[in-house]
Amino acid sequence: MLGLCLLHAILLVSILGPLALFFSDPQPMQLWTLSNFVSWPLTVFYRSFVAPPGMIYVVPFGLWLWLRRREHLASPQRRAAVGSEH
């Protein structure tokens, strides 16, 4: 039941989010103004889940790269190499 409610919530946001962003844009027709606190998460959600995928693949790659770097810096060989330099 919880999964179905979550699915409906995502569907609702994926329909209402782009509409809210469209009508807050000053170019075609501005009906209201969204604050940055609301506009930013809606834009991220729209570009990640609704718009055709493009840059969405950068997020997992960036996370993978960050974890690899962190793992590399925490490796015993790295710590030994840094300790011998000082």
C-alpha cells in the first residue's frame, strides 16, 4: 500500500512540477513566482525524472568518482606513502 501511495505521489509531482515551472517562467506566461526554495528542487526533479535523460548519468558517475577518491585516500598504501613523505 505504501509503495502504491509513493508511486502516485511521484506521478502527481511529475505532472504538476513541470506545469508549476512552466507557469512561473516569465517568457511565455507568468502566472506566479516560485521561490528558490521551491523552484530548485522542482527543477532537479524535472530534469532527473521527467525530461529525457541526459545529464542524469553525471550524478551516479560523480558519486562513484567521489567514493573511489575517498577509498583511495583511506587506503593503507596511501597512508603509508603520505607518512613516509613527512
